[in-house]
Amino acid sequence: MSTALVRRTAQPGALALPDLITNEGAKASERFIEFFTANIRNKNTRLSYAKAVSRFLNWCGERGATLESIRPVMVAAYIEELTKERAPQTVKQHLAAIRMLFDWMVMGQIIPMNPASSVRGPRYSIKKGKTLVLSTEQMRQLLESIDISRIIGLRDRALIGLMVYSFGRVSAVISMKVKDYFPKAKRSFIRLHEKGGKYHEVPVHHRAEEYLDAYLDAANIASEKGSYLFRSTGGRGRELSKKGMNRFDVHKMVRRRASEAGIKEEISPHSFRATGITAYLENGGTIEHAQQIAAHESPRTTKLYDRTSDVISLDEIERIVI
């Protein structure tokens, strides 16, 4: 592969190749591109890792380093500096990306050793998630405030409702095709495509089914099985395009809908996953079944979304007798 071709194709996550990589020649550049295109399948992970390693390599390049001259002490200095600017979990993700890249470079015989393998990241432990959870009343308020006289309103209600009632990740839900909503044994199911090429099927709550059916009927796309279920808007925003929504579209939509509903808290699509899990547990559901529905690897992850113990009762407060 020529250097010119490498430069043209090197756009992992829409980021250009760092100079420190291109200075090493075509072989190193090609190996760098392969790390993202052949080694990382999830596009969101690819973008996050591309930003992380590019930031680090540009930092090294500004200090006159070459790829082979990077040593553990330099990686440690970078991580120490990053720790002052970013949250611990972000720093740990950056370090993981750097380690993986150098492992890939070592296996490709670009460099002899991984300078990040011995560097430790900041300690980080979390027992409760920080995602904002809506109350049952707020969730109803949000859904009922959406103007469903227009196709966009029907789409937004169906999308939000599905995230709440399926515990689905926003990326998994907006990746759905029309065929991923289907009947099975007298029930409706959805098929969510998860990280690592995995997928799981979840029965559709009757309320989410109502929202989805109303949206599909109005959009008239039920027969377009291979097309995206949740589509972005085209033209002046009054009609649906053929293109699927992306995470940024959903984030903007959620902020707008929350504002219109009078919800002042800063919520995100992730809030619906946490809200659904909390409501399920409040009504007698179990962590084990919530884990299964949410497709979490560990019940500890599911527990981060459980806010059932957040509310301190007035009776308990009144126990403070002075």
C-alpha cells in the first residue's frame, strides 16, 4: 500500500493519521489503520479509541518522540497529566486504547515492545451509576407531551418508549431495521444487536408495541424490512428520510422533548435505560431478570442502574431526634 493511499484511507472515526505514525512509513501507517478497521468492530469504540490514541501520539510528537522511542515513563507522564484534566474512567479508557494499539504494533513487528503494558491507570471504583433517572410521573409527562399529530412525534414517542420498556442501549435501538420488530408465538419481539456482534431478542411491552405500531402505520414502512426502523428527518424536518438516526440526533431530540415537557433535569438517552430498570425493580422485578433483559455481562453492571434505594423516607429522617 502506497503512502498516498494510506493517507486517503486513514480516516478511523474521521481522524487523520498522526504525524508520528506517517513518519514511520507505509508499513506502520497500514498497521495503524488495520488496528481500527480490522481489529475493532464497534464503530463507537473505534471512534473513542481513535481520538484517545491520536491525542496521545500527537502529545508524544510535540515532545520530539518517535514511535520506537516511546518508553513507559513517557506513557506514565501522559497519563498523570491526563488525570488532572479528565475523569478517572476516561483516563482508564485512554490507557486501554493506548495499550491495545501498541500490542497490535508489536504483533505486526512495527515496534519491539509495548511501552504502556506496565503503566497503571488511576484507581476507580463505582457502586452507583450517575445517570439521571426519571420518576414514573416524569416519564409519563414526557411521553404524553409529545405531539403525535405529526410523523416525527410518533417516531420520537416510539423511540423513547422502546428504550424505556426494553432497557435498550441507544446505539442498539437506532441500529434496528424494520425486520428487527417481528411477531413470534403470538407476541411481538424486537431484536437488538449488541456489542461484539451479539444480539438478543426481547418481548415488546404492550405500551411500546402500541407506540411502534402507530409509528409504522403512519410512516408506511412496515414492508421495507431491510431499511432502518428509526429514520432521520429530511427536507425541513417534517418528513422521514431513508437514513437512520445517529446518537447525536437522538441526544438532541431527547433534550428538545424534555424541555418541551417541562423537565428541567439534564437527561440523556441513557436515562431511559436506567428509568426502565428502576421502574421494573420497584415493581418486584429481580436483578437477575433485569440483567437478562438489558443484556449485561454482570449483575453488578445492572445494579448501577438501580435507584430504588435513592429515596430516603421522611420516617427515617424523623428518626434524627435532637
